[in-house]
Amino acid sequence: MQRTARTVIGARPSLPARILAWLDAERSAVDVTRGGGVDADATPMPDPVADRIDILRCLPFIGLHLACGLVFIAGFSWAALTVAVLLYLGRMFAITGFYHRYFSHRTFRTSRAFQLVMAIAGAAAAQRGPLWWAGHHRHHHNHSDDDRDTHSPARRGFWMAHMGWFMTPRAFSVPERLVRDWVRYPELRMLDRFDWVVPVLLAAACFALGVGLDLAAPGLGTSGFQVFVWGFIVSTVCVYHATYTINSLAHRWGRQRFATGDDSRNNMLLALVTLGEGWHNNHHHFPASTRQGFYWWEIDLTYYGLVLLRWLGLIWDLRPVPAQVLERSRAGS
Ligand SMILES: [Zn+2]
Ligand SMILES: [Zn+2]
């Protein structure tokens, strides 16, 4: 990937560079580590610059949280809540099914066209682009709960694992060395570079939908502003924190079926909230399988959705859990 900004080790970038990074992630110049961000093992951890939260860079993220208070101005309607719930489910599925099980772990195959559809769906969750997400997640698997893991609750505390880690310069850039298989797709790189575009379009679509509903069915009692607040702002923040629980709570709270050498846990409640990601100890033991719930009682809604996409012919070659892994599980190791 072409990097337009010069990397400076141990120095905070200029104010304009940090603000420009909102619009063009590649121009961010906030990679204060040696050219590879999180994967720059030369930079000590914690580092006073690389691991300090950059409030200015994260203002859009902080603003989205504060904007949840707009529900008191926008008011409530069942229509707006329905849009919020549907967008929660759809984007949670895109994060777990596409960003995680496809872009991070390649647990199934698809066409280049549907690959782009999946990337756009994931980008709609406003969790940066697919390369950024997959690269940082692969780094987590390489360093689970060791002293280089950026979001280990045991090493860095609950809140850094939950959300602080990606608010620091160490995590701002794409760890390119870890996503060499994806950088050859210019359409994916564009999504990473201009990662705000898809979320802004979704926000506009929510507003337009609300205006349309108000015109077509005034009895629903909704408006453009209300659907924007519930469907985009509240729903996005809910998807955020559901996703983050896998980095924080799923490394603390639950059962360890496999001795994975890290703190990953299986947790039914988290699996329901995140549509299947809560079987996190299973996943750390065998990340290459499409399903994370290894048994029928381990509810994994994302997997069922992916089976549906396979049935529709959009994806194929879903990788199963090998028999020896299930045997090991029954033996309790
Ligand atoms: Zn983990
Ligand atoms: Zn994973």
C-alpha cells in the first residue's frame, strides 16, 4: 500500500494531519511506530506516544456516543426502533460473518464481486475498513494475551481491551504485513482509505427512509431525524460495544473448553448478543472453521446465515470443524 505520509517514530503528528486522518486514513501520519503500526515489534509497549489515547483523532467516535442523547429530542416510534434492530442484526452479521470469518480467517470462499459486497456491508458498521479490521485481528491471534496483544484485558486492563486500544496511534494504521493477501485488491484498499464514506451514506439513507416513511405512512409517527438517530447513531453504538465485548469480556468471563494458552472463554450470553462470536475459546482453539459454535446447542446465528448464503450460491467451501478437534473437546483438553 502506498503511504503518502512520512512515518515519524516517537513523535506526535501535526494537528492538520490528525484532523485530515478523519477523511483519509492513509494520510493520517499517525503511525508513530516503525512503518507497521501494531506489528512494529521494535516499538516498546507501552510507549508514551504510541499507546496514549488521541482524543482529537477519535472525536468522531466520541461524538457518536454523545449523539445517542439525541433520542430525547427525536422521540420514540416502533418504526425507528425496528430500523435500529434490523441494522444492528445486519451489521453485527457483517462484522462476524464477513470481517471476522472471511477477511480475518478466510474460512470460506466467494467471488470477487460478492467479496466487495461483504466488505461494504462490514464497512457500514463504522469499524474502519476490512484490511484494518482483519490485520489487527490477525495480530490478536498471533499474540493472544501476551505482552504485545493490544487488547488483552489481563495485560492492559478491561477498558483498554474493550475500546481504548484502537484510540491510540499504535492501532491507527493498517498492519500491512498481516494482510498481504488483501492489499492487491484496490477496491478493498479504497474502503480502508476512505472508511467514513459507507457509514455516511448509511446515515443519509436512514434519514431518507424516515422522510419516506413519514410521507407514506404518517401514522407510524416517525421522521427523517428520528430514523437517523435510532437507525444510525444508537444502532451503530450498540454494534460497537457488542463487538468490543469479544475483546474484553470474552477473554475474562465464561468457560475454557480448550487449553489455548490465552484467556479466551466460551460464553452463551455473548454468543447471543454477537450472533455467535461468544464461542471465543472454541474460536481461539480452531480459528479456521466457519462455525464457532461447535455443537448444535452452541447457538451460532452467523453460521446459520452463512449456510443460507451458501445455499443461495453466493459463498462456498465453508470450512468445517475437523473431527479430531471435536474429539479433543470431548476429552476435555
Ligand atoms: Zn480473542
Ligand atoms: Zn478470530
